[in-house]
Amino acid sequence: MEPDLTFTITPPDDKVNYVTVCPQGNTHDFQDLDTETVISLFRQYGAILFRGFQLDRKSFRQLAFRFCSNFIVNKARDGGRKHVSPDGRIQTVNLGNKAFPLHPELATMPTQPDLAWFACASIPIIGGETLLCDGIAIASALQKQTRELLKSRSFTYRIKTTKEECESWLGVKDPDAATLQELKDKAPLSFAIEDGEYYSTYVTQALHKPLFSNELAFGSFLLFARQMQGWKNFPTFEDDTEVPDAVYEEIKAVSDRLTVAHSWQQDDVLMVDNTRFMHGRNYVVNPEQRVIWTQFAYASFIPGLDSLYASQPWRRGITD
């Protein structure tokens, strides 16, 4: 019998902010999905839940490969992630039971990925929902004065780094302070040496246009830094001043109201626009039950992608 290659597509509603795609008939293979349909849905909604498909490490890898030009590994030291694939491309999410505030993945660097993939390899019985919030909805819901303020400002991320990282970005061996100043415009982030330590600084718009929308969106590490770390100086505004408490509190109140808690079912896969949506998670009651795989990547379906390779070489790379 020939497989029934039809799928049900359920748009977002007042309960979820993602579109849901489910197989019908006797097909449960990701390979049967129409690529152009998925791309169209992703451009429109920014987040897709694939439910009812057959998930394993190979199928998850192949699904992401169809839509990505390259991948990036989150190398955070304190996250307790485990490699699921030998090359580290598929990892677990941060382990443990902590709740995580909203954030875009790797938003503190110019290499922030376009896509965040999440797959449920083992379902949590209680808790551990993944949080999703549309940054366009946040920006639209802010008070006019707050929105206008953020439209006129940028966020600065200053991070302690290594000499090797600096050398890699600038293509210069053993750079001194004078060389760093001379090459400050060569890379999308700047470097400085203070008391023998290297620091990188990345400046990006406080409200930005996501990859596939002309609407402004909020997507920042601000909520995570304030709630999880207690930091008021990360990020700062472009003039090194702190983001006012009132601005942070309004963004938090708005995002709390707009956030959807996705309850995982076995083999669920989420495809999320990391330039538009922020994600987080609720407290995990039993971390051993909750196994969520991730991949972070750059989209292969961007118009004019070839022209981006020169200025953003990290987008090019995969052969698999």
C-alpha cells in the first residue's frame, strides 16, 4: 500500500504560539514532509511543533540537515550538557532541575544561530515544560514610551574571553592593545586587554527585525541575566548604563503574560526561529525522566545567503 502523505496543520490559537504539524494515514517519517511547506510555515509563524513522527538520533539529524547550512555547538561550561552525537552537534539541553528564564540561544555573540531545534527523547512526567515567547508579540505589547526607548538603544554584551578566541576572530597572532584598537572594525565584535585579561564586546539592537519578518522583536539575554544571575550590568545599554529596573520589569510582565508552556509528548520536535522567539523551561521535578535533545543552526533558506558567507563565514560548512 502506498503511504498516505497527508498531514494535518493546526495554526496557533489562544493556547499555543506555534503551528502544529501531525502525520495522517500510515506515514510517520520526517522524510515525507514537504520541504517548501515547512519553510513557508516557519517563515509565517516562527515556530513549528512536529508531533506523531518517528524520532531517533538519525531522523532528528536528517530533519535539521534539510533546513540548515551549518551548525554551532553551545560550549557553555556550567550547563551540564551531554553530547548525543559524536561530533557534539546533537546535545542534551542543560541538565538538572532548575527553571530557566526566557532567552534566545547564544544571543550574546554575533554567531547567534537562526534555528533552535528541540526533541523529546524521554518525556518528563511532571514539570519541565519548555517555555516559548514570541519576541514580536513582546515588542508590540510594550508601552509606547518603552518601545520608543528600546528602538533608539542598543545592548552591549561584554564577556571575558581568551587570547586564542581573539586571535581566531582577528587573524592576528599575539595581538597587543594597539593592534586591537587598529583592528576594532575588522570583526563584528571588539576586543580589549585589561590587567592582562582579554574581553570581547558585542553591540546589537535592543529591538531588532527577525530573520523572516519586518516587524520589530525583543530578544535578549536581559531576562535570564536579571532573573537567573542577578546581574544588572549584562547587558548594558551602548553607553554602558544599566537598563532601568522599570524597563526590565515591564518586559518581564509582558513576556510572562505572553509565554506558552509546551508540555512535551514522546518524540515531539520543536523547530524555533531563534531570531524571533525566546525559550526557557519550568522547574523539572525528576531530571532523569526529562531528556530533550537540541541542535542549533543557521538557516539554508535565507534569500541572498551566498552574499552573507563573506561577512558571516560561520554560516557555511556542513557536508552531512
